[in-house]
Amino acid sequence: MKWIALAVSMVVMLTAVACAKSKPKPLIPLTLAPGAPPQAVTLTQRGTEAFSAKQFVDAKTFFNQAVKAAPDSGQAHYNYALALNAVGETEEARQHFIDAANLAPGDKVIWDSPALRPFGNPDVPKGPAKEHPYGTQRPTFGGGPR
């Protein structure tokens, strides 16, 4: 009986640990918001099919055309950014992820997407670090070096 109870408790513990370490959600293209131009919707569907089949270059082409057909769609920019990121064009992807977030301020999927995390806060400028306000020289005592 003790062995059965021990085995059951081990299974329960392993299940709890497995559930606690949930996998991140896969990055999948989004459908366009209602009211999007029909051409953009069709291009998005075709891009989603290509993306799902891991044909990222084709997906990039379809999503780029969808962005041109619906330039004010945050979802279209997000999808295009996913495809750009998948083919390694990360700088352009970064800009489209930011555009997507700006165009769809209430879209929780876009704003909470792990795809945006590597790009950080868009308000923080990239480039060399600012000079330290107090300098970076070692202090000298007694009038400086001799």
C-alpha cells in the first residue's frame, strides 16, 4: 500500500511540475480586424497558409502585399514582422512590430507577444551609451598623477 501511495504522489508531483512549466505560445499570424479590405484579408489567409507550412519567404511576400493593401492594420504589420523575423530580417521586423503595436493599441495579442520582447522599449534610443554624468576617470588624491 505504501508503494502505491508513493507512486501516486510521485505522479501528482511530476504532473504539477510539468504544468507549471508551460511552453510559450507559438507565434502565429493574426486575422485582420473587421472592416479590412477584402484583398488584404485574402492575402493574409494565403500568407498564413504559407507561414504554417514554414514557407516563410512566400509568407513574407503575401504579408507585405497585405500591408500595402491595409497600411493602417496593426495585424497586417504584425504578420509581416513575423515573416521578416522568420527569414532573419530582424531590423525591418523590429520596425513592423513597433508599427503593429502603435496601430493596434488595444490588441493584447500584439502587445503581449513574445515577438516584441527582444526589441525592448521603442522609446529608448539605440546607439552608444550616454556618458556617465560624473565621468569615468579614477579619482586622484593629492593633486593628480606625478
